[in-house]
Amino acid sequence: MSNIFTSTLKKAYILYKRDMLIFKSNIRANLVRTILFPLIILIFFSNIGAVAHNVPVGVVDLANNANSYKFMQSLYASEGGLFTVSTIPSISQGMAEVTSGQVSLLLILNPNVGTVSTSTGILAYYSSPDASTVDGILPTISSVAEEYYSGIGSKGIIPLNAKPSAPDTEFVPTLTSGLSTDYEDFLVGGVIALVAVFGTLFGGGFTLITDKQLGNLKALLITPLNRTSVMLGKTIYTLTMSVISTALVIVISLFFGTTILMGFVGVIWIFILVLMLTLGFTGISLIMATRVKKPEIYAIFTQTIALPLWFLSGAFFPAASMPAWMRAISTVNPMTYAVDGIRDVMITGSYPLSTALPQIGILAIFAVIMLGLAIKLFKVQIA
Amino acid sequence: MNDRMPKDIIVVSGLIKRFGSFTAVDGIDLRIKEGEIFGLLGPNGAGKTTTINMILGLIDPTTGTITIDGFNILKHREVIKEKMGLMTQETVVDGDLTAKQNLEIIAELYDMKGKDKDHAVDNALEEARLSEFRNAKAGSFSGGMQRRLNLVKSMIHNPSILVLDEPTTGLDVQNRVDMWDRIRKLNKNGVTIILTTQYLEEADSLCNRLAIIDHGKIKALGTPAELKKMVSEGNVIDISLRFEDIEKAANAIRKNLGVDVKITADRISISAGKEDVKQLSKMVALLEKEKIPIIAASMHLPTLDDVFIKLTGSTIRDALGEQQSNASKVMWRR
């Protein structure tokens, strides 16, 4: 039994070595191909000032007096398609809506709003994935506040990261947010996930299908070789590819001025998340490769799966801005959890185990299901 | 057992393979002797490749048994894999790897290591006359060089049985003759060879015995000479005619001379038996009388082509195109 096990591993390693030798023989072209994609996305998209429309803003009016009423009227008057204001009865509900993405910005009007001496008259809360959206509307809201309550001044609105104590309320802030973020920082997390997934689709599965087409697979299978070795070899090869491409994207984004708030530990977390995501998609790519005959068809199928999943993962734009049915898909999309995790590590600067374990757990379940199916289907295919 | 009598190294009995409702191999019995060159002929889709894939252990039979050197293929897959080598119709080398790397990978998969492996790889490179190109990428080699590399790659573990699936398809004349020499040399060294080919003259000159397969069944089995005898004791007469005259000429000959006439694209052929010369002159006279112009008339000993036409009703090339796509679909879909 253990004999079969070690021999499977050994053969898998030989096959892995073969794929790596092929990769190395064209190393320059392969690396350029890996770099080009994230580079283009970062260059073209990171400079988009996220233009926001109808950003949902929730207001909890704890003051409920003449001043707050006037402020609200002013706020309604200045919406102008940029944002839409709604009132929310309680702070806890407001925080829940920020967390779930129903509102992007939560304003809390303290009871003392409008009295001259306070600096915490209005508190603004938002969660980190919405940071770039909120950046677009904060100036307008600030100016409304300043215009109306001339005595409050610019300190009237404080971003959440300042962690204000809120003496007048029962509410204790539980969300944490990083330094001021821009779209580029927001995007990098998504690009890492995307490059990892695309690297996966053009990793083991793609080489398997070309091996099949060129007859190499048959030549390998007539040697004393356990079929699981083939799957294992391709999987290890794919993991290697995704580690290489992730490392490259991280280096490139550092050049672009992105910071990883959690530093070196953060990089390790990113690699763990990417590897877990890669495992699941390796399964998908191997299933595709055993079902499909031609590389072109394979490429079409896999991209049809991967691109929507990427869009629905909140990689490109915040999940908050999606309609409800899309948000529902995004909660069952494994890529969402990888992107969220990477973004927590990079932007929020904190990735507690209570967040990490469920996210990585979901990715692990996804991986086990997909790889299990791949091994099963491969046996049926040629055995 | 008489030790001059070679033993049966491959015994196939009652072999059936179905893919869904399609029966690719329909009850094949074969005994291949140790040390012979055995040919499998037949149009693509006839069941040759499926039979070979089962002998190689790549796919399992629906029913029937295959034993190789006394080992049942289903029970002793690993043992059998060590004994068998395969070179396919497509040249299978990794173009991005060097000749040496190509060989090393396969040697390692056959559990060779250290000096054994280096020795085997060096020998193979020498054998393929590629020693000086050992560190060049195989993709830069000419077709013939790649084919030689392919052959030594499938022989790196010294198999006692080598399966050659259309080994010379696509090779130029020099390389084809070179490949024939290599196959004969391997055979002389004791390797049993199973060969499929679409070149009937190749089968004729290489094979000790051959089987013609069509629609999953063996239509004929024997030495090339035995098979040719099936067609005609004497010469075969071919008469080339204008397309529009063929039907008329065939009917006239059938009616007046009472012989069996086969029609192919541009000619009629008749197995003439012993009185071949007399028959030919009779036919020429008859066609002249009927005012049917003869483009050419010839007499030759039967070839495997004639055997093939007699058994499958078409020439091997006619059958190629239409069945090829079916064959490959069946292979991978399942």
C-alpha cells in the first residue's frame, strides 16, 4: 500500500519535472506573459477615479432636532445623482447595513449636532471595500455639513479609521478600516486573485489537454504509471505557476506604490489564500481538460467560467454596488472569499483567525470537491 | 514443447469492445508468436487501434481475455507495461525539451536510475544517431530525426514486444527505408513486433504474418503469400477504361466469359486463374468487338491491395477519410 503511495508520488514528481523543464525552456516568454496581464490591468484601471453614482448613504439621526432636520434637507438637496440618502432608525441597524454593503456610508448625527463646540457632531462610517466609492462623495457631504454648521468646521466628519470614541451613544465601533485607500490598492487584491486563477487555467489543465492532443499522454500512460500521478503532477505544477505569478504581481504592485499593511505575515497569508483558491480551480481546469478535446474550446469554456466569477467576487468593484441577485451569487463564489481575505490583509491590515478560518475553510471545501471530481472523471475517461 | 517452435507470446481470445451502442471490436481471436513481425491491416475505424489499445492495457475489453507472455493483462498491468513499447502514428517527442531530457523522463518513468539510466540514454542517443545533438531541443530536429528519437524513446526500457502504429506515415522515402531497416534489426534482436500500416507494400515486405481487420472482425489471417493466394492462383488482370464504359465492359465480360469482375474507380480487375494470358486476349478481343476503347491493360501477381479489395470491398485509401473522425471520437469520448 505504502509502496503504491510512494511510487505515485515519485511518478508525479517526474511528470512535474517534465512540465517545469518545458516551462523553463521558454522561461522568458512565459514570465513576460505572466507579467503582462497584471501590468496592463493595473496601468489601465488603477487610474480610473472611481466615479460613483447613487452611492447609498444611511443617516441615523440621534439629534432629531431643528438643526439635524435642516442638515437632512440640505443633504437631500445636494444628492444630484451622486448619492441617495435614507434614514435608518438605529445605530446597530446602520452598522449592520454598512457591513452587509446595503449602504456604503453611514452618517450618525449625534444629539449635540449643531452646537458650536463639539468636534464629533457627525460621525462617518464605512467599510474598507467601499473606501474608494466613499472617497468620491465625502467632499460633497463635508461641504454640506460645513455650509450648514459653520461652527463645526472640517473636523465634523471623521473617517472611521480615526476610531472616535462615541460618548453620546451606546455604540462601540467594531469595524476597522485602513488608511485612506484609493482604487489601485482596492484593485490589487482582485488582480492577484485573477492572475492566480488565469494562471491556473493555463497551467496544468492546459498542458494536460495539449499532452492529450499531441499524443504525449498516451506515451506517458503506457509506462508503469498510476493515473493519479498524472493528476498530482499537474496539480503541483499548477500550484508552482500560481506561486510564481502571485509573487510577480505582488512585486509589480509594490512598484505601483501599493502597501501590504500586514507586511511579511500578510504576504504569507496572501500565498495561503492564493494556493487554496488555485487548488479548487486546478480541479475545474483538469475536469475541463478531460472532457474537452481542443485547446481552443478549453480556453473558451474556462474563461466563460472564470470571468463572471471574477466580476462577481468584488474584485473589480465593491460587492455593495451589485444588485441583490448578484450579491447572492457572490456569497457562493469561492473567489469572493479569497479576494476578501487578500484585501483584509492588504488594506484593512488585520486578518484575525476568526475571519481567516471560515474563508480558508470554504476555499478548502471547494478544492476538495473539485480535485476529487477531477481524479474520478479522469479515471472514467481513459481507464 | 519443441524448442524450435516459437511460443505464442500474445494470446487474444474472444475480444469484444463496445463504446455505447457501437461495437469497435467484435470477437477477435489472435495468437502472435514470439519473435515475429505481425501486421494488422484495415481501414481506420476497423478496430485496429482499439485492439492495440487493449493489448497495451490502455483500455479494458468489454469481454474477452488477453494474455501476454502468460500474464493476464487485467491482473498484471505493471508487469506487462515493462514488456511493451509503443510508437504511435504521431511523432511524440517534447519539442521544448532536449533529446537527452526527452529520453531521461521516460527512463525515469520506467524506474531506471543512476548509471543504468545514463547508460540507457547514451545508448539510445547513439542508436538514433543523435549523440551530437543530445542537448539540442527536439523541436529543432527534422522529421526523420524526431521519428528516430521517438523510436528509441519507445525502446528505452528494452521491451520484448514493440507496437508500431503506422510507423512510417508521413516519412520521406529515405527515412521510410531507414525505419524499415531499424524495425528489421530490432526484430533480429528478438523483439516481437506488432505493426499497423496503411502502406500495403510495407506490410508485404516487413510482416511474417498479417491479419486484415474490418468492422471489428478478422477477415483473413496468414502470411502475405497465403493471403495473396486467396485472391488468385495466377495473375490478376487489370483493364483501365473510360469512366462511362466501366459498367458496360464489366457486364459484357461477366456475360460472355463467365468470370467474376471487380470494379474500382477507373478500372476493372479479374482474378484470372491459371489461364491468365489466354483470358486477357479473350477480354481484349471482346471489348474491341463491343467497341469499348481500352486505355491500358496489365497483368500482375496479386498484391495485398487486391486482397484488401477482395475482403473489404474498397481500397484502403477510400476508407480512410470517412472513418477517421469516427475513430478518434470513439477513443476519447466514452
